Amino acid sequence: MANQNKIIITCAVTGSIHTPSMSPHLPVTAQEIAQAAIEAAEAGAAIVHLHARNPADGRPDQSTEAFAPFLQVIKQRSDCVVNITTGGAATMTVEERVKPAATFAPEVASLNMGSMNFGLYPMLERFTTFQHDWERPYLEGSRDRIFRNTFGDIEHILRTCAQNGTRFEIECYDIGHLYTLAHFVERGLVKAPFFVQSVFGILGGIGAYPEDVAHMKRTADRLFGNDYHWSVLGAGRNQLPIATQAIALGGNVRVGLEDSLWIGKGQLAKSNADQVRKVRQIIEGLGASVATPDEARQILQLKGGDKVSF
């Protein structure tokens, strides 16, 4: 499964890592998030990975009220696969983080495979001026903040969404996360095909060297064989080099302003769609083709956009 002919592009349009002062192009309001997702889909993203933000100050917001307006607009205007985060932000409880996915029953939800240090504070070296009072403490606080997803938390998310028919973007930030996934597969709580999103370049997780990428893939191949589809995301400047290596190995890719604000060295991406178009050029330049939303549904064995609750 890891070497299908069609490459699935996921676009993570806003996330909870970057703050509004870092880029004027970061979507914040429901209207901006919806528009960013629709434009990314039109550019070639089969899946849009979604977080919500407070429209007044841009801080992460995991309430169902924050998600509902843009989910409805995206469904009305696009056939893309909607992926709702259960990661939210490291400042949130697992009950807060899982509620949108449990409520809206998307085709896909993200699921981090473990607790980890998640260091955002180095961004304070690049960004020194902030529009909102919460931004600097949020970044600085990551020195002592742990993103928590214990075995119990992961099981809670899996069981909470079990009746929804939702599949998961299994986010693996290190080799141990692959073994954690194998544990839940053995227990029967996760069913094939698995959509494994390997994350490279986050401080606290695995690095972004070619050897790291190859090691992740070798380990996943050994653990899951033909039962998984592999995708990658590279954080920051690692986005396109990591994507290129993965595409050459037959993998899928994730881009978007959640993962990187940049389109080139020192150049901010003006939209999520810019990054989708860039990685699409790489895919097609390497002789592969981009999966449509319906092809992604078939590859990942999703339930279909008519079976969501939004």
C-alpha cells in the first residue's frame, strides 16, 4: 500500500504552532480557514487538515462552535476530505481535543501517537514583536510544556470515535510512536489500512536528515508491511526537501501553513494553495500523479463525505 501510483496531498491550513504575528497570511477567522482549505483543494490537496482559532486574537480554539462555521462552508463548496485535529494544542485536555472529531464524525481525524516535548520557543529568536498578549507566553511556555497523549489518552480518543467510522491520520514524531501504533493494532483498536504521517523537524521529535526519513520508512515497512500508507511532513524549511525524498520513495505528502510559513528561503508563502502547487510540481516532475479526493477515499478506505455530521 505504501507505493500506490497516486500521491495524496494533505494540506494543514492553520494549526496551533504558529501565531498570527508570524505571518499576515496565516488563516485565523472561520471565513479565512474555509477559503484557505477550498483554495488548497482546488490546487490539488485531496485532504485538508483543520484546526480552529479564536477570530479575535488567533489563539487555538478547540470548541465545536469554532469549527462548525468553516466545516459547513467547506462541505458546501468542495469535495475534499476533511480531517479534524484531535491534537488541538498542548495547552488543552484530551477531552477538549477530541470533542470536535467526536461531534462532527469526519472521514479522517489526526491522532498523535504519544506524549512529547514540543519546543516552539526557538521561534522567539526569529519573531520578536507580537500583536497579541498571549503569543509570547505561549511560545516561551513550550520550554516546560509537554504535549500529552498517554496510552490512556490515545485509547480514549480511539474509543470515543469508534462508532463514527472515522479513520485516523496517525501522526508519528519519532520511531517509538510507530511501535505505539503497533501496540494498538495488536489490541484491535486500529484497523488497516493505516495512514501513517511521519513528522520530521519538530524540536522534541525525530530530525529531518535523509537518514531519519529512511529509518522511519524502514521501521514502518517492517511493522506494518502492506497494511499502511505512508505520508510525511517536514517542519519549516524542511517541508519541501522531506516531501521530495518521500515522493521519490512512493510516499504521500503534507504541506500547509501549520507546518511551514515559507515558500522559499526568507519568503513567506502567501497562501496554503501556494505550497500545494509547489509540491504538486515536484510530484508531477518526478513522474507521479496527484490523487483526487475520491481516489484518496478509495486508497484509505474512507466512509465518504456524505456520512459526516456537518
